[in-house]
Amino acid sequence: MMTDECQFSSASIFQGSGSDVRRHTRPGAPAAVLPGQEPWLVAKAVIGTGPQPTTAMNPIFAELPTTIFEVMSRHARDTGAVNLGQGFPDDPGPEDVRRKAAEAVIEGWNQYPPMMGLPELRHAVSEHYRHWQALDFDPEAEVMITSGATEALAGALLALIEPGDEIVLFEPMYDAYLPLVRRAGGIPRFVTLKPPRFALTEEALAQAFGPRTRAVLFNNPLNPAATLFSPEDLDLLASFCRRFDAIAICDEVWEHVVFDGRRHQPLMSCEGMWERTIKIGSAGKIFNLTGWKVGFVCAAPAIMRVLAKAHQFLTFTTPPNLQAAVAYGLMKEDGYFESLRRDLARSRDRFTTGLTDLGFDVIPSEGTYFLNIDIARFGDADDVAFCRRLVLEHGVAAIPVSAFYAEGAVKNVVRFCFAKRDETLDAALERLSGVVRQAA
């Protein structure tokens, strides 16, 4: 919540550069942009006349700017724009799963559940992955439930990293990765992926891995690129993990949201990766219930014992009614998961066709809730400025993909969320037609 003493101007994200940024820091401390941080990401702190804190805050979090997601959503609210920026569906989620959660609140246990998660959910996670990905986890020793995938990621990084350890990150990347790595004391080493394929290369991996590499943080399917890494990509990455004795922290929350007959292959299934991989999943993405924050962590016992200790001192546990409902949901028949993909693919195709017919260059979406357009044909080399015009002049909120890079940012790609009702997508397309007319 913003206070009178320190408010952040969302509009300022689009104005000026890092040189004109004022920060709310301890008295006398110089303004600074975090290493690798794009200047446009830094929001100006509008300081009021009230009392200011005199105690220094940890700069990794104290100096983080307002995120582009909050900025664009705020513009959408203020202007009545169609919000295709943030990644959430406008579907309420499966009613039977939601009813199970409601029933569990009234009829079930509402005190502390076991720290590792309800046994019924841990067994359901094990059965689910055995069925869908041919992975055989011991539910007692290799499965843990967390309060969302982000908590699982934070816990894994805190459990694994010692100050000075190097962590390989693949950009574009989820915005939580970099501050979590830095707060844990890790030193990021970036592998920069480029459109349209965002594929791995041996040369890029060789530049990022080294004798101090402790772990890699790997998102597959990849948000925001909306791509699924190939078996060849996975084998290449696995070979580097084995060679440098690195642990792979695999953010696989989009594992069920893949299209066109594709199937997600976990990195853990590659040769030599079972004992060195942490697999993280999310009920929120599987059931279109992004607010539930129920995550799954799977790892070999030696790793899991340490992960559990980090989890113990973060959230300790997760609401038991949601766990019970997710356990029920994971055991649903295959038809549910197939229909999830089919319905989202239909929305993707509807929006892709509409964008293509308008004259936009669409980068194919292989998974996730997202698709991207290449704005280069409009003579635009600034995705941030393009998104600003899009929301303020044309009434559609999108996300500049450069926001997902720490260095070597791609500036000509813009991301939309298509996990919306037909009428929402059609309204966005109608407004986007004005962009093409304006450029003509």
C-alpha cells in the first residue's frame, strides 16, 4: 500500500533515464541503479513532507522499482484499457475444484497441516507426474508443498546459495529471479536468448558456466517467450550441469499449458539429472486459479531435506483446504487437462489470426498464456514507448519484453496475454486496428 510519505509515480517509468531518478534512500546516500537494471525500469520516488526513515534498508529490495506489470495494469485501470498485460485468465477456474476447497473449509481441518504438505496432496503430485511425465517420486521423501511456486524458488535459492556462488539465468526471465538470486548472495551469469526461437546455444552456455557455477534457474516452457525448449536444448543444458556439477532449479509451472500436440519434457528426465534437479510446479497454472498459490517441489531426498528447512522458516505451510482441493484436481481424468490446452489454444488461434489479419508480425506461441509480436515493421525500436502509446492512445495494455532482460535486452518484441474471453480479445483487436491505421 502506498503512503503519503513515499508514493511511486507509474507514469515516470516512461520518462527520462537513470540520470534523473531520485530514490528513497538513507540521508546522504547517492541515487543508484542496480547493476544490470534498465534505467527505464526505475520509478521516481515522489517524497512528501512527512517524516522519513533514518534506518538504511537492504538495497536489493529497497531500491527495486515499481514493476512494469503494476505500471501497465494501473494505466489500464485509469484509462479503461483492455488489459492484456498481466498473465491471468478471466475464467473463474473449474467449479468442482473450487467447491472442494469450499467444502474443505467448512468440513475439514483448518489448523496447521503438516509442514511438507497434506499426505493426500503429496501422493497426488507423485501420481500425477508418474502418469503425465513418467517421473517416479517418493511422496514421503521427494515431494513438498509450498505457498506458490515463487516461494519454492525463493526457498531453493536460499537453501543452495552461499555468497559468491554463481547462478546461471536465462533471459528473458520472470522478474522475481534476479532479486531473489542477489538477496541470497548469488552472482548472476546471464544467457541471453533471442527471438524468434529463443533457443540455447553451446557458445552462450560456455560463456555463462564456470568453476564457481552453483546452480541454473531454468524456466520451461519459457515465459515471456512462449516457447518450449527442444529435447536437444535440454540435453545440451544437462551436459553443462553435469560437467560443472551444477544443480538445476526448474520452474516448470507452465508444464500443462503447451499446444499443438506438444508434451512437456522435464529436465529431470535427462541423463544424470535426477540427483541434481529441483522441479517446481504450480496448481495456479494447471487449474487457472492463479490466486491460490499452491506450489509443488520435487527433488531427490538429499536436496529435499535442505529445501524443507528453508520452507520451514518461510511460510512453513499452505492453506489445507486449497491443498485438499488441488489433490482432488490433480487426479482428474485426462480429458480435463486436454480441454484446458484445447480451450487456451483456441483463444491463442483466435487472437493470432486477428493480429495477423491486421498486419502484425506474430511470433508463434508454443505454450503459456502469452504470445508476442515483433514491432520492427512499424519502424519501432522501443518496445516501452510502443506499449505506452498502446495503452494511452489505443486502449490496450501489453508488456514490453525488454522488461524481462537484465542485459542485452531485445527492444522490438511486445507480449500479450490471450487467456481471455472472446469478447475481451475481440475488443482488443478492434482497438489494435487503430495502431495499423496510424502507422499506414
